[in-house]
Amino acid sequence: MFTIDKQTLSDLNAIDHRDFSLCNFFDNTSTLGGRSLLYSYFINPLKDIKEIQDRNEAIEYLSNVMDNYPFDKYMFQDLEKYLSLGVETDSANLLRYFSEKLSFNFWSAENQMERVLIKRSIAEIAMLITYLTELLNKAVEQEKPIGRLTEMLKSLNELTSDFNLSELKVIASKKISPALILKYDYKFRNLNNHNIKKIFTLIYELDIYQGIAKSMTKNHLIFPTFHNKTDLDHMLVIKGAYNLFLNKPIKNDIIISQEKNTWFLTGANMTGKSTLLKTLGACIYLAHLGLPVPAEKMDTLFFDGLLTTINLGDDLSSGHSHFYNEVLRVKKAAELLASKKRMIILLDELFKGTNYDDAYHATLTLVERCEELNNSIFLISSHITELSTKLNKNHVELKHLETLINEESHITFTYRLIPGISTEKLGMRLLEREKVFELFKSIPSQRS
């Protein structure tokens, strides 16, 4: 199982109930059950490459199928209400059920509301089963991989083995005789109540996939390819990675080899280091959910987990300072690595909660330890550019976000990832450009 924790989910804006979250980005569901199930996907990454490929193939197939899905949240609210009317356990068989309904004046005026609900509900359930059966059978007949849809059809066939498909088609057309109403009310609500709810779950899953397919097509997302071969040079290749939530994102290539699996990332504030780490984290996370990623191409090892420290703060409830929280995050990373998990670790401006000398030695020691662990990937961003002279260039890749400065001290952030160490010192330039100290000088002295 792919390991991910609350801090990492927060850093990636994965499941926040805000517009700019990964979950909301892919939420084009039509049903409340689909939305709830989608949320569970985002906190339960898939456990192996086969499950990922099965989900990929199902979404890929649906992205090429133009269809009007005949369900919405209001329909399922009514159907859940129908199924909750109760199981009439005294009815030992269909004949007994018929006689009981007649004895209780089921066709009388006072029972009209219940009768309308039952008639409409069994027609809708019959329509949903018919639709789902036809869609999945059509998918299976295609000469292309459809992944999870194959298993969905097998489950559906098992769940509907007690039903006559020809009768369901008649019921779906709403040409329902009193005998069929009672027969399938008994079957749906009494004999197969639990199975009908499982069929609803299959429909929620389809609802999710078709919604993800819409996002994939609209935003030109791609599915990654996975491998488990540790002898390959490249552990991770992402061409044209970009952030989903930027209007005009800059695309960057991220290519990490096993020989240089530790990156030391530098750049001044506002150059885009945090955004780059979030972009990489999102690509890895979405890939392990079996979802499409914002890139032109991606090939990756299957990893056991992702741990980030990007938006870490103080923990007032526990009395922990920012620095102590950083210590705990690094400790957690070490524990995961010690358990032989193949991890991706993204650490943004680590140890900024302590003084410069402490941060220098702590960052240097951490990088030196990470470079010895070639089974995982480490991206560590820092303002301490002086460290670059101490790092082992055979195993540590130096990268930075480009900044252009002209003779008039005009600063341009390109957000492009390039080799080397950032040498720009922008703090004083920005203060001078904004005439901050000149404003202070213009204030009359208040000392007598």
C-alpha cells in the first residue's frame, strides 16, 4: 500500500474542501455516492501496478465514449429511500408476498403514494441495471484493454443472476403490469436488497471514471507508465510537468537517475521552488491513485510512499515549535526508509526554524545520509547555497529555478528548472527597487 500522511495530503492540497484541491479538480460526479467514493480514492492509493493499470484502462476507454449517463443524485436519494422501506421478512415466497399485498389493500387509494414510489423505483433500478449491463458488455466486446470494467461486469452478472434481463427491459420502458411490479418489488427490496446496493456502488464507480475521463480530455492529461526494474538508470522521468492550478503554468522536465537520486534545489523566494515540489508531488500521488497526471509524458518506478514537508507550521496544541516539527518530519522519513520502503521525500527549505549555523550543518548531514540511499528519491530545497561546495556531485544533482536580472535591476522569474546553484541575492535588490530604506530615511527623526 502506498504510504501518505495528513501533512503530505495538506501540502499537495489533495482533499481540502476548497475549489483548489486535487479531489475537487477531478470531481465531475453526478451522484452523491460517486462523490463520496471519489474522496475515499484520494485517501486510499492503490497497492500495485496491476490495480493502477486496470483503473487507467477503464478511464481511458470511457474518455473515448460519448454517452449521456442516465443518473443523478436526486434519483439515488429516492432509490435509497425506496430500499429503506424495509424488508418484509414474513413473506417466505413470492406467492405469499402477492397475497399479503392484496390483503393489505395495496391497490387502494390510501396506498397510492407508496405504490407510485415502488413503481417508479423498480423502473429506475431496472433501467440502471439494463444500462450498466449494455455499457459494460459493449466495452468487453471491444478489442482493447478496459481494465477494471471487466471486473465490474463480472460483479454485475453475479449480482443480477436472479433477474431476467428481458423483463428488466420491459420494466425500464415503464410498461409495467401489476404482476411485474409486485414480482420485482419483492426481488429488489426483499430478496436482493443488499445486491441492489452493491449495484449502486458499481454505478458510483462508473460515475467517478466518466468524470475523471472528462477532466483528462478537457485538460490534456496523460497516464504514466510504471516499471519495477531497479536496474534501470532512470527512476523517474516526467516531461513537461506543470501545476494544475496555475492559469499559464511553466512546464519543466524532471529526470532523476539512480546514480543522482538526491537533488539539492536552490533559488530565491518567489522563484517557484515550493510550486515545483508540489507539482512533482501531485504527479507522483495522482499516478499512484491510478489517475491521469499534468504532464506530457511520465515514466516511473512504483514507489511505496510519498512524504513532504512544504507548508509546515507550529503545532500549538502540542507545544511544538516549527523547528521541532521539522525534526519530527525528518525522523518520520528516516523511519519509513529504515523499514525498507522505496520513498519519494520532498523537503522545502528545511531547518529554517533554527539559526543559520544549525541549519547549515543539519542540511549538510541530511543530504550526505540521503545520497547513500539509492532506492528512494530526495528533493531538498534550501537557501544555503554555500553548501554546494561540500556536496558529493557524483550522487547529488544541483538544480535551481532561473532568475533573470538586467542592468536596471529588473527581476524576471522564469520558473524554469535549470542545472547548477542559484547565485542571485535578491533581498537587497528588492528592498532597493521598492525604495524601502529611502522611505525610512524620509521619516523625520523622533529623538530629541
